[in-house]
Amino acid sequence: MNTWGRIFRVTTWGESHGPATGVVIDGCPAGLRITQEDIQKDLNRRRPGQSDVTTPRSEKDTAEILSGIYEDKTLGTPISIVIRNEDVDSHTYDELRHVPRPGHADYTFHAKYGWRDHRGGGRASARETAARVAAGAVAKELLAHHSVRVLGHVVEIHGIQSKFVFESPEDLLLAERSIVRCCDAAASDEMVACVERMKKTGDSVGGIAEIVAFNVPAGVGEPVFGKLDAELAKALMSIGAVKAVEIGVGFQSARLTGTEMNDPFTATGGRIKTKTNKAGGILGGISTGAPIICRIAVKPTPSVGGRQTSVDLETLEEVDLSVSGRHDPCILPRIVPVAEAMVALVLADLMIQGGFIHPVRV
Amino acid sequence: MNTWGRIFRVTTWGESHGPATGVVIDGCPAGLRITQEDIQKDLNRRRPGQSDVTTPRSEKDTAEILSGIYEDKTLGTPISIVIRNEDVDSHTYDELRHVPRPGHADYTFHAKYGWRDHRGGGRASARETAARVAAGAVAKELLAHHSVRVLGHVVEIHGIQSKFVFESPEDLLLAERSIVRCCDAAASDEMVACVERMKKTGDSVGGIAEIVAFNVPAGVGEPVFGKLDAELAKALMSIGAVKAVEIGVGFQSARLTGTEMNDPFTATGGRIKTKTNKAGGILGGISTGAPIICRIAVKPTPSVGGRQTSVDLETLEEVDLSVSGRHDPCILPRIVPVAEAMVALVLADLMIQGGFIHPVRV
Amino acid sequence: MNTWGRIFRVTTWGESHGPATGVVIDGCPAGLRITQEDIQKDLNRRRPGQSDVTTPRSEKDTAEILSGIYEDKTLGTPISIVIRNEDVDSHTYDELRHVPRPGHADYTFHAKYGWRDHRGGGRASARETAARVAAGAVAKELLAHHSVRVLGHVVEIHGIQSKFVFESPEDLLLAERSIVRCCDAAASDEMVACVERMKKTGDSVGGIAEIVAFNVPAGVGEPVFGKLDAELAKALMSIGAVKAVEIGVGFQSARLTGTEMNDPFTATGGRIKTKTNKAGGILGGISTGAPIICRIAVKPTPSVGGRQTSVDLETLEEVDLSVSGRHDPCILPRIVPVAEAMVALVLADLMIQGGFIHPVRV
Amino acid sequence: MNTWGRIFRVTTWGESHGPATGVVIDGCPAGLRITQEDIQKDLNRRRPGQSDVTTPRSEKDTAEILSGIYEDKTLGTPISIVIRNEDVDSHTYDELRHVPRPGHADYTFHAKYGWRDHRGGGRASARETAARVAAGAVAKELLAHHSVRVLGHVVEIHGIQSKFVFESPEDLLLAERSIVRCCDAAASDEMVACVERMKKTGDSVGGIAEIVAFNVPAGVGEPVFGKLDAELAKALMSIGAVKAVEIGVGFQSARLTGTEMNDPFTATGGRIKTKTNKAGGILGGISTGAPIICRIAVKPTPSVGGRQTSVDLETLEEVDLSVSGRHDPCILPRIVPVAEAMVALVLADLMIQGGFIHPVRV
């Protein structure tokens, strides 16, 4: 199932070491102004090799638009975007043809399909997320046209926590000044040091990212199974390294009483609001008008340098495995634009479903 | 969006204080033996009034099967199940017509639809989950026919943690001996005491439940957007009170290194397995063959007895609100069968999609 | 696949001789005024036993609304409607358990599912269309709220052709004065005589019905695969007895030249229109603003009284079969409301998809 | 809605005069042997400029495979195919920016989207069908792996009828020897003469094509709304120029009695069959095991040379229009591979849904 969405629908394709990866976006309303640069901007934030703490695989990741946009305006027809794979070095993967890497999808793809492109993880490679980011850039433009902004930042790496508290969307733009995308400068320095240390030892670390959507109107989300938080959970959990998703105070809510958890209502300027936002902007699966807040737990990259135990798929004997290749010691900085993209895709789709965005023309 | 699933498809309907609630299950293969009792059994586990720590609303919740089963075997046609609403006392809700309860979906339904059935939460009531449980019972029978079992238990209430460690499916059946569905007898006693205390003060508490699926074969799950963990996250987050979902070690993975997190592979008896199961039985969105483990954070029931601040939807003035009615001081014990049902629905659908269950006949 | 539609979604269920048949309508906007009578009205037009030329099976076909409507207004939540099966006489079907009736779905259901409810055709019975008509009645109310009307009439039975030419929606209401739903009184008399003759000999006849949708605005329909005519073709062909569908001049277009076929454009009162309507109101799968015109070829009811050759499913030996039971000698008059319902379902769904009807509230 | 199918899912994209057109095929099982040549073969049958009776627009229509196939075997991941647009001459379309061509989708796209790529019909161009043919070629390979063959031929052009009667799949291969794809050599000659006459006068003609699927097992098709004939009707009607679809004897069934129409059952070699095949291989929406037979009525190409009446979209004044450019005087020969592709897509999807083809690996 390589398609996301009911109305604003996104289909991604491509293997890590094949000729290209790409996406078809169907259901974007006509008349939206969008240029190659709008898409490239976010691809650059996800691009490998953007700093010392990411993989040195060097890809320009240039988005080529093949349909759906004419004279810089969307046509309402499918937008096809292709991103060529360039810095592909497949022969380092030769020994992985028969030996699945622990923590990767090698074994499960083998179990499912029987036949796979083992080079660089094939379809299960994080490279697949480039296509999501391209689609997310289109979704973001559509949302921006309706005043909605989606912004992410890193709030924890390997236990080092950001103390940053945001008030407005602009605050979160600070994340772009940090190579680990953390708004708290002191924590950011510590995180960078931690990641560089891991890089040297050949190990990797995980962390937590937070994505916030501002100006989502009250009333977005489809009960019962299409709840806004349910869609967000699926969207974010569909990113390879994510192992947990929480909305608002999330796991903390399990320890509060009802009196502590409930956000009281008030009204200012003729508009109903909650006084606090422990719910993370969602009640009964529908937006309240407060910022939508979600956090994801990201596991450490499974590609680590040391010796690991695996099994030869043909002989079924245990073997020792050392994964070489070029990998991220910490995926957090690069996962932020991917998670933003997924949140944007959810919101674009649900705002159309909810009648907040016209399905055919902006 | 009141339908779940691509192939094994479930559509629920019904308002809390309307004549009935129910479900249509489409895509269940033909020839599966299933009786009214199989469905009733799980409905009884979800039923209000089953113990002193649940709401006193007294419903028999009798499942009436109207189609899809002939001579106790499924026909492959839609299975329609109706559950009549019986102990309905609507007039206690009169004052809620214009005043949304904090923490409930009253305001967001108003914001979305403009017009709603305010009695007992209408469609947003937890009563809706009775239909899910009925559908889940059918899914469980289908899974059981293929040796898969889905079992849940409560692992935390208001900070009180179960120390129970399971080894086999049978272990988890212990939960049914505890009225809070906790397998650790000592923790169970503490939890019961805590919930009874809350009941007296009119407040409520949240907690954490864990659902485990045993004997799921390797290879279940649809990359990229239909990952097993993504579907589970959506399914579980679609339950009203759930604010977070984690798979395997979940949030803890954010603090591990890659070396600590990876589950090494081994082979025993000609079958590949992981030596540990930090991944919770899922890699790259596809099952590994190990038990599937998910946990949900459940917020305290928003219906609390004390005075709360809200707003009159017509005058937009702040008002004081005291919610009367009959409510659960802790929803955890009753959420277990609901969460099991959702996991069963996900697995039934994905095992058909993956070719592990024949789509037309068992 | 017992669900129709993407946004306005209809799921039907029920076997001919089970306890009931019914439908769940999901995605109808909130705030639409609708009563039990609105639904019953169309059910009565489809009801068996309504005249001498239909089956004597006597069903009141009473629609019971179980959810989704509160104080006579839709809630935006699923509308569940149940129709009890009453005049069920199953024992006449005993010999059909092992012998498939020619022209019926008995054999193909057996081939597909292995296990079936053979009584009265089970799920494949025309009884299933009662649920469609109930759903269609809701769709028609939604369309009427947006000035769109869907009306059908019989244009041919066993070669006897109606000469009636309509100009306005009101003209087609004439059909309701004829027990074969033909607007041409002379042809109607001939048709009735023909059907009564067939009834006596125990044979059956087919014919052609035409469905017209008035006031559909220009711009309805989703290219490429969701074209308005494609959806109509599927919807109409999904009715059991339909063997062909045509739009506008249909088959006749195969014999015209481009110059003859093209409808020239003109503009009156600031609105673009076509001068003729050979296209049947659809160009490139999108409505032009002219009436949408479709015709269906309906095969004769396969239940005929004479001796037929079939095969025993267990012994695989040829057997002689005489079908008893109560059947329609001509299904045309009763198929009109069913076909109208299907056209209404298509239009409701596509008008929401096209932004002509708000998806959440009227 | 640019996606076809539930499990075997095809998404097409591309405008006639944009950089390229293409398709993403999701849900093709892994392990199927398929080469670029398998796809190119069918594209060549649809290619413009293949004979004197088709448009002189000269496109090589080379299929470039960008993903989903590794070492000539499908991976079970999305297959992305791109076809570059080459012989594009857009300036002849300049005057059509504001004047819709009669019989084309120019006006309806304008009415729907407000903004369109007017060059060569943009997304509504028949060029879009190249992507369908590429996808259909993949579906055909999957079907061939399961012994199913889909073949088409032209049975009528402008009233000239083929007298050809087929007995086996091989018979229909004769169509490839005729430039109008008609198996009856004498009729073919007449048809060619007719089309050439039209070409000279600048007019166009329509006709009828028949598509047959051989060796489809009994039991394919999803009641109630996913009937095999319903899906075929939608698939075929979604082709631009098609105005009618019939199954088996189709419209003729309206004039038969039940006794004449019913196909009696018999059994030979332990297999149940129908003695005749008036039903076209489908009963109750499910295949009987007999050949699936469908016919489509194709309207004459709307691009004709003479003067036509249209309206300026800005001034709303009537204008005279002469369409220049390079067009097919008769689309029938080139529509055959497109219709075959659509039938193949329907069958591939429904055979997977029915459990006849494994959804994950061949």
C-alpha cells in the first residue's frame, strides 16, 4: 500500500539503488501557485550530506515535475515528481544479499516477498521518504494558502532534552539554525557532541521530535475511524524509525486525574477556545482550534559499525555481520521534514474532507 | 469515516441514546463457524455494570445477528449485528444541549456539524465501541482459525504499575480474574483501591494497557503507508480516550543506542527468529514472527463530578458546569476488549491482504 | 464489496430469507431534513405485490431508522436503516440447495464461496435492492436540496417501444400512472398485455429503462477513472438483471460521423450550453449542465416456469428443473426506482467530491 | 480520481503536451518475470502513426521503467513507468485557449477546474491512455501466468459489420493482420476504405469493438457493488470515446424471453459449464467459467475539420471554429489495446480479490 489519503492522495515509488524515486500527488485542487523551488526547499532540508552529523551519501535530490502544473499553477490533475538516484554505490551491499541486517527490514521483506532488491535496503530504505517530502511540500503550500503552518523540531536526542518552549510558529523556525534541528542552543550543542561521539564509535542514537500545526480551524477530523489523531498516528508511525506517537501530553495523561487533564473552555473575541492545551488540539478526534501537537519516538539507526549476529537466509546458519556503507549516526535532524510532511498530508486530506478546503479549486 | 479496513471491512453506526448501535462486517471469508455466543462473550467483557469499578449504566448489550451467517457458518456476505440501547436516561443531559463538557467531543462535534445529538455524547460516546467489540469478536474467530490470538491486560493505572511478565498467551488470561484486568494480583488490588477512591471523590484516573498478538507469521504488513505498526497506531488511537501508542520498547527506544536496540537474528528448527524482541515483533512495518506488542496511554475519563468551566454555545459566555450522569471512574478495564478488537481487526485485514488468509473462504 | 461510494458511502447487507435486509449510509451531510416517510415512499415504489404485473410476495418493506437522524435532521453520522423480511416461504427452495437455477447466481455463488444461503437466492436475490432504494431516497433528498432531480421511466418491454419524449422533469412523473412505469399510455397498455400473457405461460420478458438527472451543474465528474459516465455505468450494471448501459445516444453513436455527433456550444443568459444533447450531458466524463441521460437493457427474469436443464452440484449429473415460487414476469416496473437510486447515489457522491455539495453540513 | 483498482492499483498521470505521461502500478505480486519489451509491445499497438488510418503524430512512446522490477522480476513494490512526450506541437492549439471544441472535454474541464492546460486536450487527451496500456501490459503478464488471455477486435465501423465468429483465443489474433483490427478480411477492407474517405473529407467515424477474456475461472467478481460486469462497465466507460457497454448479448437481451435468455447448465469432465453463453460469462456479477464477452460503442472522434459552432469562454459570444492539428479519423483500431488493458486491469484486481491470484507473490 504505497498510497496515502482519501482525497489528497499521494503514491510514492522507488528503490534506494534503482534509477529514481518519486511520487504522484492526486487530488490537489487547481489554481494553486507552486514552483519547483517550493518543493526543492524541503528536499534540501531532508537531503543527505547537509551537515557533519548526517550520512555523507551525496545526493542533490533534484525534483523534476513531469505533470500537473502548468505555468506555475496546479491543474487539478496528478502532479508527478521524479527524483533521480545519483550517488549510488551498490557493490558494498553484495554480502547483504543473503544476510539480513538486524533492526532493518531485510528479513521481513524476504519473508513477505521472497524476492527483493537488497541494495541499500531497496524499497525499505529511508530514501523513500524523499518522495514523501516532495509531496509534503505541495501539501504545505495548499495549507499555507489556508493559513495553516506545520513546523517541527527535535526535543530530545539520547536523553538530552530541549528546554525550549514555543509560543508562536516563528519560534520554531529557530530549529533551522541548529544542525540537529533543536531550538534550545545549549541542548543543541550537547546533542551535536553526542552524535559526533557516536559517529566515531560507529554506533547510533535515537530521540524525540515534536511536530506542531498552527491555525488549524476547529472541526477538522472524521469520526470514528478517521479521527485526526488516528490519522496522525498512522502517518507518523509509517515513517520507518518511529516506534511511538503521542498527542498533547500523551503518555503523561495516564498519570493525571480527569480534573487535571480536562482543558476548560472559554471564549474570547467571539471564538471558543480551551484555556490550556493538554489535549494537543484534538478532542474526540476533531480539532479544537488550538495548536495540534504530536511527538514521535525515533529509534537509533539500525546501521551500526560493530559486529552483529545474523543468519544466512539460505543455509540458516548464524553468521557474524559488519555493516559498512555510509549511514546517519542519528536520523533525528533529517526526520523532522519527513514528519512535517506526513502531518501536512494528513491535514490537507482531512481539511478537504471536512469542507475547509475546496476539493477542486483553491 | 465510520469504516475500518480494506478487505476485512467494518462499518459501525449508532448514537448513545438512539434506538440501537451496530456494525456491518464485510469481507469475512465464507465457511467460518461462528455463533451468537462467540460475539456475546466479548461484549460481556466490555459491558457497563460488570463490576463495582465501572459505570452503573446497566445494558445487557445483546448482539442480534441479522445477516451473513447461515446455519452457524459465515456466508462471505456482510454480517450485520444490532445491539439495542436499553438503559437510556436522556433527560440528565438536557443542560448539555448548549454547554460542551471539557475533555469531551461535545464542542468539536458542534464545531464540525453544527447539529448534534447531545444526549450521552451521541455518536462520540464510548458506547460506539460496543460495535467494534462485536466486529472484533468475528475477527478473533477468523484469526483463531489461523492460530493467531490477541490478548490484552492493564499494565498501569494512575502510576501503579503491574510487574507481570508474560511468556505465553495463557499467562495473559490471568487478567480476566481481576476486575481491573491486571495480571499482577498485588498491583490489581492497589489499582482497585485507587479507582474506588476516585469514584468517591467524583474524579477519574487514566492508565496504560498492553495488547499482544501471538503466532502472527513473519511477513504481515504492507509497506509503505500500510505498515503493520502504522495500522495498529491508527486503530488504537481511534479509540476515544487513547492519547499515545507505542510498539515494542516504544519511547524507551529514543534513549538506546543502535547496538542496544537491534534484535539479533538466530535460527532454530529451520525458522529464523530474533533473539530479543525490542522491536515488538515488527521491522520495516512487517511482522518478524515474534509476538506483536503494543501499549496505549489512556487518559482519565473526562466526566468528573466537580465544577468545571465551560462556555454556553449560544451566548458565548463562560458558565460553571457540573456533569451528573453515570460514568466510569477509570475506563481501563473496559478498554481492554476494545483495544483487542482493534488489533484483531488490523491483523485480520492485513493477513488477508498478505495472502495468509484466503479472502473468500476459510 | 458491499459498499458504494467514496464520500457518500452506502453499505448494504441481508439475505432474501434471513431476518432482515438493510443499509448503512455514511457521509451524508448534517442538517438535512429527512423523515421515515421520505424513505418509505420510494420503498413502496419498489415493493413486491404493488400491482398485478409484479410478484405476489407480499412485503410491507417498512424502513426502520436506527441511527444518524435526530429530531428529523441528519447528524452527519451513519444512517442505519433496517427492513425486516416478512413474507418468507423458504421451503419451496429446498430442492434448489443442490441444483443451480439457469440464469441465476446460484452456481456462481457456489463456485465462489463453497457455502451459500440457497433460499430465495440468498444475497443474490433482487431483495437486496430494497436497501439500495432506501439509501437512494436519502441521496435524492440531498440532491433535491441542491435542486437536482432523478427520474426514470420504462421505454421498452419485449420490443414494445414508448414514443414518449420528455421536455421537463414533470413530464416523467407520468410514469407513475402506469403499472409498468411507461409514460406513453398506448405503449403502456400493450406492455401490460404482453407481461400478463407471459405470466400465464410462466415465461418472462426484458426491456429498457431510461433514467434522467435534471439540473446537474456543469463540472460534476472525476477524470480519469472516476468519470461520471463510468460511475453511472458501474452503478447501473451492478443491478442484477442489467446487461448493457448507454449514455446519451449510446450505441447509435457508433454509426454517426463526428460532425453529426458533436453538440455545438452556444450561450444564453450568460450560461454556456450545448444546442443538442447527443452526449447525454457528459463530455470527457464531466457533466455539461444538460440533462444526464442513461439507458439500461434489462434481461428477462431468469425464474421461468418451464422445464430447464441444470446440474446437481454434488453428483454433477444433469437434472431437469422446474422453478416454482413467486416471481416477477417482468422486472422493469420495479427496477425503475432501483436504477434511480443508483443514479442518485452516483450524483450525491460526485457532487460532494466536486465541491458542489458541502461534505459535512448542508 | 486517477487511480484504478483496490489491490492491483494503477495511477496514471500526464498531460498531452507536458514533458511526459506515466503510470505507477501498485499491488503487482513479486516474482513475476516482466521486461521492457513486454510493455513496449502493447504500447506499439496503441502508438499513433502506426498506419495510414491513424493520426500522423509521431511518437515512439518508449516505456522507461524506473522502479519495481529488479533483474527482470517484479519486487512487489510500485512499478513506475514514464513515457516521454516527443512530437509535441503546441502552438496549433493557441486559439483553443478560450474556445472549447464541441464534443471534447475542453468546456467541462474549464467548468470544473477554472484553469486548464488547453494544449492538445491536456489531461483529457487520448494520450492519457498510453499509461493505461503500459499498466495493462503488466496486468496481462500476470494474467497470462495464470492462463488467462484478453483479446480484442473491431466488430463494426460506421455500420460496416464483421461477420467473424471466434472459437478460440488464437482466432482473435487475426485482428493484428488488419490495420483496423478487424478479423473479417472483407469487412476490414470496407472499413479501411470508409475511414480513408472520412480522412479526406475531414470527418470521422465511430464503431464497435469486442473484448474477450478466455480461461477466467468460475467465481471471479465481488457482489454486490463490485460485480465483474459492473467493474468492466466502469473500466470500459472510463475510456474517453466510449458511450455504451454491453455484456454477452447485451441490448438484445431486452427482447428475449427468460426461456430464450437462460443458459442451461451441463457438466463435462467433472466441470460445470453453461451450454450456451448469452450471459457473456457472468451471472450475478460472478464469472461462470465461460469466456467473458464485452462490447463497447465508440463515438466518432470529435476532432473534425469542418466549421463548428462554439463559444468564447471569456466574451460568451458564439464563434466559428475550425480545428486543425493531427487527428485520427477513426479511433477504433487504436482503442482495442486500450480496452484490452482495462479488461486486464479489472481481471487482475478481481482475481487477486477472489483469491485466484496470490496478492504478494506469484
